[in-house]
Amino acid sequence: MIFLKESLLMASIRKKNTSAILFFIVIALTLSGISFYYYIDNYVNKVVYKIEYENNIRLYSSQYNVDTYLIMAIIKAESGYKPDAVSPVGAVGLMQIMPGTGKEIADKLKIQNYNDDMLKDPDTNIKFGCWYINWLNKEMNYNEKSVLASYNGGIGNVKQWLKNTSYSSDGVNITEIPYKETKIYVEKVQLFKTHFQHIYGNN
């Protein structure tokens, strides 16, 4: 009788140990699955939202006091990080700067012997682009939506939209962007910015 009780007790202990082991195995597998998913998700994100010239971006965004992740997003939207990109209308380089705008920025920065080919140089293009975003920030009261709309659709157009109650209720915030291309552009850049901030924000 005693032997039977001991056998039952040992069986109960083994059952509890087995349950505990299974529990920890399940937890371990779950955590491994989460870690694996996080690794894959992070890897895919860094492929899709891969950045080049990060040091240049961080340097000039800091120098001109503009949002680093916004600059990353603008470059992705404008050129896909292709330094020699040229648009159908003639915008050049990573941040797709028009030659005329480039010349004006070069004059402001007192750069000697400027020529349009310099816009294909990543360092110059990012520096000019950050300077220009800084200037737009001041002109647009640091309203990101208005800044991006100006960058794409022209600051003159945005100033007119802000005066029109159909597009702005307070003269400061754009409630409706009448240019479809510019509206899509603004939404895209702001989405890209969110992703870049999520992926590279702890770097």
C-alpha cells in the first residue's frame, strides 16, 4: 500500500515536472518567435527604408536645425537616394533641387565657382536641401505641412492657398491642398518620416 502511494506520488511529481518543462518550452518558443519576427521585421524595414549618406544628413540637419528624419523622408520621396537623379523638369540630385534654386542658395552661402553639376554631389545637395528647408520653416512658421507643400508645389502657391478660406480656415494651416500631386507628396513624405523615425530613431 505504501509502495502504491509512493508510486502515485512520484507519478504526480513527474507529471508536474513535465507540465513545467512544457510550459517553459512553450514560453521559450514564443519568445524565440517574437524575437525572430522582430529581427525579420527590422531587417525588412531597413531594406525598404535603407538610407545612404546618413552622416551628411545628420550633419547638415543639425547645422541648419531641421528634422533629420524629415530630410531622410524627403530624399526617399524625391530621388530614392539616387545622387544623379534628374527629374523631367530639371530638378537635380538627392533632394531634387532646381538649378535656379541651387544658384540662389550658393549665393546665400557665398560658395565660389558654383555650377549646376555640383547638385549631383551628395554632400552639396544635402547641405543645400537642409538650408532650403530651414528657410521654408521660417517662411511657413515651422508648419511642416506647409513647408512640404512649398517644397513640392512652390512657396508662392502655398501662400496663396493660405489666404484662401477654401484651403485654410486660419491662414496658418492648410486644410486642403488643391494640387493632387502636392497633396500626395505631403502625405507620402510624412508617412516616410514616421517610418524613418521608428527605424533609426534610437541610432
